[in-house]
Amino acid sequence: MATLFDINLFALFGQLLVGLINGSFYALLSLGLAIIFGLLKIINFAQGAMYMLGAFIALLALKYMGINYWFALILVPLTVGLIGILMERFLIRPIANEDHLYSLLLTFGLALIIQGVFTHAFGSSGLSYPVPEALKGGTKLPFMYLPNYRAWIIIVSVFVCAGTWWMIEKTKLGAYLRAGTENPQLMQAFGINVPLIVTLTFGFGVALAGFAGVMAAPIYSVSPDMGSNILIAVFAIVVIGGMGSIGGAIITGLGMGVVEGLTKYFYPEASNTVIFLVMVIVLLLKPAGLFGKEA
Amino acid sequence: MNNMKLNLFLLALALLAPTVLYPVFLAKVLCFALFACAFNLLLGFAGLLSFGHAAFLGTGGYVTGYLMINSGLTPEIAIILGTLAGGLLGAIFGKLAVKREGIYFAMVTLALAQLVFFFYLQAPFTNGEDGLQGVPRGALFGLIDLSNNMVMYYFVLTIFVAGYWLINRTVHSPFGQVLKAIRENEDRATSLGYDVNQYKWLAFVISAALAALAGSTKTLVFELASLTDVHWHMSGEVILMTLVGGVGTIFGPLLGAGFIVTMQNYLSGGEMGNYIHIIMGAVFVICVLSFRSGIVGQLMKFKRNNF
């Protein structure tokens, strides 16, 4: 076993990999939250439920309709996105002019309902989703064994995050979105259909969570509470990063995954609290968050 | 004056209630009512949505439970220490949370409460998933045995009335008026020379301590302190109680707590028990969409329009 200064490199790299994987999911989820927050100024508490929904829809589609992983990767985010669009149009929009805390509570209620329905239907123990055939096996690297599916998660997540960033910063649609974030009334005055953009943005942000759910299904157990567990950590990450920038959300998500992985190696007792502790430190030193703009 | 009459009426009702209803159930309602009133002090009167109040409820419960099991302290001392522990935790969390506003405040408190949850899950003295079971109720001042449910109920009622009185006093004090000013227009309150964060912090500490008082009392009633009390579901439940009853009203949280606890008791008995979270979620959605002023708010509206 390779050791260096009493550090077990196999174990260390193993935990770093786990950290990067968790970080990929943190990044996808906080990216979705940040996009929705940018335009709607609301926090979607159901983001975790949508992630769970993504994993379950993939699982059920495979079991009952034989839809394999690759199709699920496209179809599930579309389905979840559509659910999000209906949610925004018929539930969130009617209270858009109320205090934004109400929409937080509304999405919290929706999260309880969705999680409750799935707990009732499938119990609270986890189900498993097979790793797709093409991504089975792994690669032996000098210091670690890298399962192909895990490498795939990291690569695809980074790709999706970067793509989203590019779309928002460099395309016309992204320009609308940024303009809407700055001044929706003015944009409306220019003849752009702002409510439509808002709905689509919500759908897209939620679809990202659904996509993360499909990605997560083969490596985590698919269970009704998978979403709520990760969501609270993602909230802390959002506070750490601040929602000022899309890039910030991605970097903080990945970074906190790595920090969590390192903690799992050096001091495992603190591994599920380290993100919250980092949040405390950030609040003390830079209350607006690492990438935050607001005071 | 009207409030005074209503208060006396409710007190008379509470004094007589155990002749009809099971005292442990009533004590539970009172504990949650106090919890909801403490929460409402923050949301209703200072405009701060805490998503982490379970941390204080649970801390009160664990501290009191631990002391009752492992030290020879009498219950009133254990409750006071539990309350202080919650207040201390609230003082620390409050300092951090008031640095952010609105939705961020909610997320910060939720994350801090999750930190507390993991602490109690892993700490050696909480028995993890099992919780502290068989907490003795002890004898009040070393004299009055609390193991009788009827005696316990009247003890809880006394605590509730004290807590409720304190909250009313706070709301109607000059301090409470400043909190309302902050809720209505924070910038203006600042420009008038008020140290807004300091006011918010103090409101947070009072609210946390009273939530811990509710938790301490609840532990004695049920002879149990468990992770349920620190779970984020509990933080959601107290929001729901306040919302159903009427945010920012004095009586709302009482009614809301009564409604939700009764509903839970009723549901968990029958086969509907499996649907409890779905129903809670649905109540949340309905309240937010069409019932934002809660039961008391609707009643007040009705009274204004018709009388």
C-alpha cells in the first residue's frame, strides 16, 4: 500500500473522488437554484424533491417501459422540467407578487407532498438502478482505481455546468435571462415576453435537478429522502458561494464536495457537518458569500 | 380589553379541559402552542423566517432530559437549564443569521439546525436514533410528584401561561414596536437610529429560549427526548402551525398548534397515518395559495366586514 507521510494515498484519492462526485451533484443542484433565484428571486425548496423525482422516473421508466439509461438522460430532465413548468405556471405565479417567503413555503409544501407520495409508494429503503453496460468496469490509475461510471459523472457534470454557463453568458437567450434578472419591467417594455422566460427558466432550473437525479441513480440508492438530505447541504453551499454568479455556484459546489471528501479522510466524524461549519466561517468573514454581490 | 377577556376565557377553558380530554394530549398541545408562539414572535413581529427552530426545541429537550436522567436536579431547575441552553445556542446562531436577510436568513437557520441535528445524532450522550428514553419527571421543588398526568398538565399550563405572558409583554413593549418597525421598513428603522441587527438578534434569542422552554417541558411530558425534535420536519411543522393559525397574530399560533397536533393525533391513530406528510404538505400549499392570513386573520377579516 502506498503511503506518504502516514497518508494512505489510495484511501485519500478514493475520498477525493467521492468528494468530486458529490461536488458534481452539489454544483448541478446549486446551479439550478441560482438560475431560478436570479430571475424569480425565490428559492425552490422542491429542488431536492425534483432530484429525487428524476432518479425515480429513470428507475420506473427502466422497469416498466424498458427505457434505458441513455434515453432517460434526455427524457427524464424534459419530464421533470415539464413538471416544473406546470408548477411555476399554476402554483408559483399566482403568488409571485406576495412576499417571497411564501413561495419558499409553497415549494416546501410541494416537497413534502412529493416525498410523502414516494415514501408511501416505495417505502423509505433505497432501490438500486443498474450501471449502464457501456460504463461498467474501471481504469487503474497509479494511485487509485477509477470506476468508469464515476469518471463519467464528473465529466458530464462539468460539461453540463460549463454549457449552462456558456448559454447564460454568451447566447441571446442568456442575455434575456440576465436582463430579466436586472430589470424585468424594462425588458417587458421592450416587448419581450417576460412571464414566458420566467416559466422556462424555472423549468430549466428544475430540469437540471432531474438530470442530476438520473446521473445519481446508478451510484446512490434511489430513495424518497435522497433529495431532502442533499438539499440542505446545497442550501449551505448557496450561502457559502452567494448567488451572485453562475460560475460561483458551480465552483463552490465542486469545491465543497472536495472539502467534504478530504474531511472524510482526515476526520470522518465531521464529514457530514463540515459544509455547515464552512458556512459559519464564511458568514463570519464574508457575510455576502464568496462570490456574493449584495451587501 | 377584548384580548384580555379572550385570554381569561381561554385560561378558564384550559383549566377545565382535562376533565374532558386526555391531559397528556392537552399538555402536548400546550407545548407546541408555546413553541409556535415563540416562533411567531420572530416571524410575525420581526418578519424573520427561521427554518431552524427545531434546533432550540430539541436542545431544550436533550439538556433537560440528560439532567433529569443523570443528575439529581429537580424538574424546574432542569427546565430552566434547558431553556438557558437553548437561549445560548440562539445567541450564537442569531449572531450568524442576522448577517443575512430574507430567504438567506431562512437558509442559514436551516443549515445551522442541520449542524445541530448531526451533532445530536453523533454525540455520545444522546443515544443516537433511540434518543433519551425513560426520562423521569421527578418531583417539582422536590415536593410535588409530577408522575400523575393531571398534576403534570397543570404544571405545563403554568409554564405555558408564563411563556405566553412574556411573549405578549415583548410584543407590546417599546422593543416589540421597534421590531414591527423593522418588519415594515428596515431601512427607515435604521435611519431612525435603531441598531437593527441588535434588535433582530435579541428577538432571536428570546424566541430561541422560549422554544427551548417548550422543548424542555415536552421532554418531561413524554419522558422522551429524540431526534424527531431536532429534525427539519419539526422546523417545518412549527411554521405550518403558525401559518394555519395566522402569522403575526397573538392567538393564531395557539389555534394553529391545536389544529395541527389534533390532526396528527387523529391521523396517526388510523390508516391515514401513512399519509401524514402528504396531508401536511397539502395544508402548506393550500394555506400559502389561498389562506395566507390564517384562521385568526380570516376571522378578523370576517369581523371587520360584518360587525
